[in-house]
Amino acid sequence: EPEVTQTPSHQVTQMGQEVILRCVPISNHLYFYWYRQILGQKVEFLVSFYNNEISEKSEIFDDQFSVERPDGSNFTLKIRSTKLEDSAMYFCASSEFHSGWASVGTQYFGPGTRLLVL
Amino acid sequence: SQQGEEDPQALSIQEGENATMNCSYKTSINNLQWYRQNSGRGLVHLILIRSNEREKHSGRLRVTLDTSKKSSSLLITASRAADTASYFCATDARSGGSNYKLTFGKGTLLTVNP
């Protein structure tokens, strides 16, 4: 069964460093997302991406964050200068279609990248 | 406002029993999805129910949706120890323009004792 993959599974970095989290969405999906989950808290939406541009972003997704689809398979999240509070599990997700109701279809999540900022 | 609040926060049952988890939300929605998360792991999609549906089944899972009460329930029948996980509901809120994001609740931690 197709699945979303993410690398690395764990990343430890120093405050102020740049990190790039990588995702390979399911191949025929057109909508891509990043979410994060701080330990013990809710899963929070960061950004959605379609047709090579950001569709929607949350207030968390400030200028330190960027997303890119550099080729036909990868989808990346870059944090330019990490802060301690960026420590979280980051999930990539993808969905196959966007219904006529302007709503998301089923979103399939990857296993996550656990980011620890020291 | 909080969207997708599950209750109970924690539920402990014996293997073979049924587990029922509830989710409430505040805004109108297009879809409601249920996910499972094993400790520290990824989110596994269980079932999606659209706002015009009232009930949906998938194997041992039964989901109901009451849009008048803005609530949903997830029933797991004949539970197994392997069902031990956190269960989340996630909604996409209906509003003007496009909506792409899911809003998650805090989840219910289900423990199934062998």
C-alpha cells in the first residue's frame, strides 16, 4: 500500500541552525501538508501546498519557515534559524483530491520527524 | 474556539469490550476524520465521514456524525490489546473560500488490557 515517507526520523540541531525536513508524498496525490505536534499537545496545522504554491498557512508558519517541491517526488520543510520552541514532531501529509465542496479529502500522514533543538 | 474536542481524555477497558470515544466541534464542517496514533509514532487514518453522512463502518470501527449536535463518536468493537493508542478526530471547517487544513482535538488515550 502506498505511504508517505519522511526523513530523517530524528534530527538534533543547535539553536539558530537551519534544518530541512524531507517528505515523499504518495505519488498520485496533489495536495501536500505539514503539521507539527509538540510533545503532549495537539497536532497543529502549519501549511498546505498545491500546484507549486502555498494554499494556506497558519500563524505558526512565519518567515522562518518555507516549503518547496524541488522535484516531482519530494516535498520539504525548511526552518531557517531554529528556536528551542521548534522542538516537535513534524508530520507531512498528502491527499488525493480536493472535493467540489472545497474541502480536503482523506489526508495520509507520514511517520514524522522528531526535531530536537538544543 | 476549540475544534475537535474528544472525550474521555483517557479510557481503559478489557480486551473484548467495546470502546466508545466522542468528539465535539464548534464550527460547520465538510468532513470529520478519525486517526490513531501509537505512542510517539505517526498518524494512521481510520475513517472519514462527510457532513451529509450519519454513520459509517470499517471493520470493527463504527463512526457516527450528528451535525445538529456538532458531535461524532468512534466505536471500536471487540477491542484488542493492539488497539491501545491515542485516537484523534480532525475536522475541516466549512467557510468561505478553500479550506485545506485539518484541526485536531487533544485525543483520547485508549488502553486495552489483555
